[in-house]
Amino acid sequence: MKNTLLLILFLIVLDPLAGAQTSGPDFDTVLFNKNLESANRLVEYEYFSQLSSSNLSDQPENSSLEWFSYNENQIWHTIGGSFTGHVFTIARHMIIDSLYTISDYKGIYDTTRVNSSASALSQANDQFQLIRDTCNLYFNSFVVLNPDQTISIRFLPAFQPSGQAVYGYEWEYIYDKTGKILLHQKSYSKSLTAVWVGQPRELWINYRNTDKPTLGSVFFVLSFRDYFTRIRIDTRISTSTNAKDKNGKYIWTHKMK
């Protein structure tokens, strides 16, 4: 039942780029579409990671492992392992096929890709721990393999055990292709805002200290829009609203202030 609900939410949340937006002449559609595409990938990543890990939640031996996912040949891999020194040892390697069947994977995989991703995630977790300790919130981590072969580790607020959705913090650590050298660190942070999820209503999320919708703000909308009548990203110079049209299809509408 839990996996069925996850699948329903996943199918609802994916957002096609074409034919789903209107905007004013000065709105940065190119940047928004880039963030929308990235946010869709993160939603997909989160869904498959949670689908895999839900089978292991009652096994204490898995709680201390480093977990991450990646897609290869239309198959999602979720890996859990640990470091001894600089050596990453895989404890669990699962795959989810196109029929959403979860199984342990015993085949060949790209060890360089896995080791570099694990190394980047481990280092980023160490650096991000201070942020976690300061704000006392749960965050989701995402491993992203970039076109230039660098590795991004992104942190975005997770759905909290209290039943609240949180926005306002987004962090990215960018490593070289080995996952060992930190090249850049990017962040967007404002006062964290928690929103109760439950009663359907219109929701405005405050991004008025920036001129354009951030990746994290778009990810928040895609993740939680099914629980609200509409969600509006309110920036300093524009608003971006996501709601269903008369045919039940989600569309984006952008307006300059």
C-alpha cells in the first residue's frame, strides 16, 4: 500500500516542460525551464530512493550506511555502503526496473562512478553537518552527475516528521570527477519557513529576496502541489503559479510585477 501511494504521488508530480507555461516578456523562461528540468530529476531521484529504502527501514544494520541513487539505461540503482579510510564498500545495491520491481543487483556496474559519487557524498555530509545541527531539520541529499563530469551534492529540506513542509534553504557542493576535490559551494538561504500539509488551500511561498525562482522553490512546488489548490512562488519582481487547469493538468503561469 505504501509503495502504491508513493507511485501515485510520483506520477502526479512529474511536470512536462512543453505547453505548460505562460509568461510575461521579461520573465527568464530559459532559466526557469532549466530549474524545472532539474527539479523534475530530483523528484524522480527522491521517489526511487525512498521506494528502495522503504524495504529496509526495519533493518538496523542499514541505518549507518551512506545512501545514494543514480539512473543508468533507464534503470534506477540505489546503493548503501560505508567507508574504511578512502575505500567505499557496498553493503546493499538495489535496482528498480520499469515495472517498479525492486531487487538486489549482483551484476556489473561502473565502480569508478560509484566510488567517486560516494566520496563526494561523504565529504559533503561532513561539511553540511553543521547546518543540520544549527537548524535541527531533516534534509534530503541528492547526488547529481553533471555534463562536465563534476559531481554535485545537493541538500534540500525534507518533509518533516511533524507533518510540515519546509522551504528556504538550498545548498550545493560541487566536486571534481573523482569526488575528492571541492571546487565550488553554492547556497541560497533565508529564514526557514514551515508549512502544515493537510487542509487544501492556496499557498504563497516567500522568495522576495531574490529576483527569480530558485531550483529549491520549484522542487518544493513539484513535491507538495497536490496538497494545495495552487502554489505561488513570490519573488521580488515576478510570481510563478502552479495549479491545475480545467482538464486537470498542472500548468505554470508567470507574471511580472
